[in-house]
Amino acid sequence: MKIIIGSDHAGFVYKEKLKLWLEKLGHFVEDVGPYEFKPRDDYPVYTFQVAKKVAEKKNSYGIIIALSGIGETIAANKVKGIRAVSFFGRANKIFLEMSRVHDNTNVLCLGSKFVPFGEAKKGIKIWLETKFVEGKRHVRRLKEIQDFENKNWKGK
């Protein structure tokens, strides 16, 4: 699987460890940075890079690590074609599964401050292994989102 990964300063060490783990699992990992610890970097820079690459590369997924994962989720969802979800640890296992099954999420954002590394690995594995269920209602809803992004939305 192709995974685009990025972080800010608060997620840098975490990203480096996750990258190695994902590669050991056999995934192709593309790191968009940062490539060294920069205590004053800003998460939107790397979030947008991850999101843009995922939107451009079919069948790829993105993982973004920062302090909380909240701002990254907001920023990633500004990129056309991205459906990002925040991961907060063990308590939202079902949430992660539903994000894939119902909404076909393609970017996962997590906070190094709130998700222990072991929990991150479990959550990422669940998220990557859970497949989108192409039920009529799910496909219809994703098309409505796509239509809105393309300014073709005919909603109420």
C-alpha cells in the first residue's frame, strides 16, 4: 500500500518511528517532511503536502502526526478529494472502522500527545485494513460531497 506521511515538530519523532514500522509491514512510505526536527515549523505546510499527494495519487493513503491531530484534520479536509479523520486512541476503534466503511477516509491524523505509540500502531492497522463498503447510500453521500467540492451540488 502507498502511504504518504508527514508531521510537524510535535509529531516528528513519532513519524520517524511509524515510517520504519510501516515499511516493515511492507508498505511503500513517502515522507513529505519535515526531514529534521524544526521546533518552530507549522503543521499546515506538511498537512497540505500529504493531502495534495493523496488526492493526486489513486489508491494512496495519508498519515499526519502532530500534537493533537485536530488542526491537521481540519486543514487536510480543505483539500479537494480528501476525507480526513482524527484518531484519539483505543476508545475510537469502531469510529476508525466506520470512517473507512461508510466514508472511505483517505487521511488519518493523530496526536502524539494523546495516542501512545502502541495504540497508534493498532489504530493505523485497523484503519488500513478496513475496506470501504460500496453500499448505495455510502456511494451516494460521497458523491454529494464530491459534487459540493466541484460546485455542482444541487442540495436542499
